[in-house]
Amino acid sequence: MYIKKSITLLSIVLVLTSSLHAHEIKNLSLDEALKIMKKNNLELKISKFNEQIKTYEAKSASGHKYGKVDLNLQALRSNDAGNIFGFKLKSREAAFGDFGFSEFDMSGQTNPLPVQPKDLNYPDARNHFQTTISYMVPLYTAGKLEQYGKITKALEHMSQLDSSKILNEKIFQTSKTFYDISLINQYIQNLSNILSNIEQLENIVMSMQEEGFAKEIDILEVQTRKAEAQSMLTQANYNKELAYQYLSFLLNQNVTSIIDTTESLAMPEINVEEFLANNLDIQKAKLGVEITDMVIETKKADFLPTVGAFGEYGSSDDKPFNDFIDKDFYTVGVQLEWNLFNGNIDKHNLEKAKVENLKVRDQVNLAQKGIGLKIAKLQTEAKSKTAEIMSLESQLTFASQVYENYQERYKEGITSISDVLIKQSKELEVLLKLLTAKNDRNAKVFELRSILNQGEI
């Protein structure tokens, strides 16, 4: 029994493992990554749902101008005197007997008409069925409905800009993460070569010790440096794992390997007019100005009357749909509503809307100047990092050559192992600075592309 359970458990584990591996993505290119991200990214999906919500809100707002038709069906039973008399009037069945005339002696020889007739005050219970169709439509709203429709349409457009902004951001994050992983892979490769050189130096020192040309302390120094390089390599692999986890989160897929992107990122060209037209933040700010213009118009409409029309048609009886046409009724009318005074609330709301409009207009100017300043700053920083990278690449080449030279000099007994390791430390230091500079430059260029709506490579 135990063996059977173990086999069953093992089968389940194998099935689950194979299922997980089936969803892994290997050797992923940047183009494919961007396609998967656009399809699967959860933030983008949520943003698209928000777009749909705003679309339906805009359609709902435009539907108000057509008015509404209501069908009302009532089925009632009551012995309330007022209700009974009302039911009979609705059904066009009210008679003099309902006022108590049946209790009056028409000959005049007995009692006069009772002061409190029983038929009127204590009627028998009655059913009442009423069917009513009503239609209400706004005829004039001083432009309020039109402006509300425009506002909801503008908000729909705003949600589309929000989706574009999120897409731009996710393209930026996905592309940068791809370049980060590629840089880490290059760093790991260079670090592995350095570690291999240290191990080679360790073997040389151990051989020289056997021949009496090196001391125990020399081996310890080399092994210390080897442990340092191994620690850096371990940390680099952890950073690589974290980058893959983040990439998998962005794509909502498990990514285990990519095709490295080795080419250097080109600086984007900037056309000021095109930038002002395409930047998403500026588009949103300008749309905000349009919305506040519409809000001002709605506040002006508060000073004008509104006119609406309504119509009602129905029929009532003590039986459902009985003699519908004979007992039908209708009501039509027009209503004008005009607020003449409310403590200057409308006036203050209008002034508030105007101030809000002025504020948003200044925000557009601020956005244009602020983003322009940010672009100039990013350009300068990216150029600075480019120059730093070129310098560090030269330094790394020289540091490697110096290290190799000092290693040969150590073999010849010209220099100490400490001098060799100092030069090797310089090589590690320059390599780390080079990785940092390349990563910083990529971040600046990608951020610049994102601002210019040029997220894709």
C-alpha cells in the first residue's frame, strides 16, 4: 500500500513539474517579450477594463437626451374607504350609491340622507389592477446634457491616454529589464574570466611555494581575493534571478532565459513640435483644460431654466386588463423649472470653475516647461554616461593588461603577490563601475524614450 501511494504521489509531482516547465519561456527575444507583455500584463488589462467602463459611462450620458419610458403594473387590494373610492374613479365606475344614496328613502317619509353613510365609510374590499406607460423627455437643459456628454467623452479619451501611458511605462520596464539581464550576463562572463585568472594565479603561487619561491601568506592573500570574486559572482547571479522574476511579473509568464541584447542603445532624436504633440502627460493636461471649459459651461447653465415634457397612458379595473380601451386615461404636460435664488451658490460655483480652468492652463505650461527641462537633463546625463563608459572600457582593458603584466613579473620574482592582487582589485573595481555606468545610461535613454512616446526599440 505504501509503495502504491508513493508511486501515485510521484506521478502527481511529475505531472505538475512537467506542467510548470511547459509554461516556461526560454531564449526569449525582446520583440517577443514586448508582444507577450502587451497581451498578458495585468496592469494593462486592468487599464483596458477602465477604458471600457468610461466608454459605457459616455454612452449612458448621451442616452439621457432621449428621455425614458417606464411601464408600471400595479396589483392592489384594499378596504380603505379613500382607496376604494379612488379605485372606482380610476376604473370609471364611481356611482351616486358610493356616496350613500342607497341608504336614503326616496319617498321622504322616513330618514333623510345619513350624515355618515355606511356605503361610503365602510365599503367592501376591492381589487385594483392598473397598467401605466409614461414617457419623460428633457426639451431644454441650457446645454447641460450636451456638456455632460462631452465631459464623459473626454474622460473616455483620458482613460485611453492613461492606458497608453501604462503601456509606454511597461515597454520601458520590459526593455530596460531585458538590457539589465544582458548586462548582468556580460558582467558574469567577465567576472568568471577574472575568477578563472585568480584560480590560475592560485595554482601558480602553489607551484612556486612547492619550489620555495612563495610563502603561505601569498596563498592566503590569493584565496581571500578568490573568495571576494566568488561572492561578487554569487551576488550577480542573485541579481540576475531577481531580474528574471521581475521580467516574468511584467509578462505574466515564467521566463527562464533570454536572447541577450548586446547593441548599445541609440539616443533618440528630438523634434520639439512632435514632442509637444505626442507627449502623453501634455496631452492629458490639454484635455484637462478642455474638460474645465465644459465644466464652466455647465455652471453657466445653472442660471437658466430647464424645460421637460411628459406623457402618461394607462387603464385601471378590478380585473387585469379588463375593458382596457373603455377605461383608459392619459395625461400630457410640460414643466419649466428655474431656480431664481439659492444664496449665490451657483455664482460661487461658476467662479470656482473659472479659477480651476486657469489653474489647469498654468499646469499645461508647467508640464511643457518641466518636461522640456527633464529631457535636457536626461540628454546631458546620458551623454555624460556615454563618455564615462568609453573611459571605463579603456580603463578595463588597461587594468587587465597591467594585471597580466604584474602576474608575469611575480613569476620572475620582481614584484610581490600583494602588488599583483592590488592590480587585480583595480580590474574588479573598474568592471563594477562599467556595469553601473552602462546600466545608468540605459536607464536614462529608456526614460527619455518613454517621455517621447518612443518606448519600443
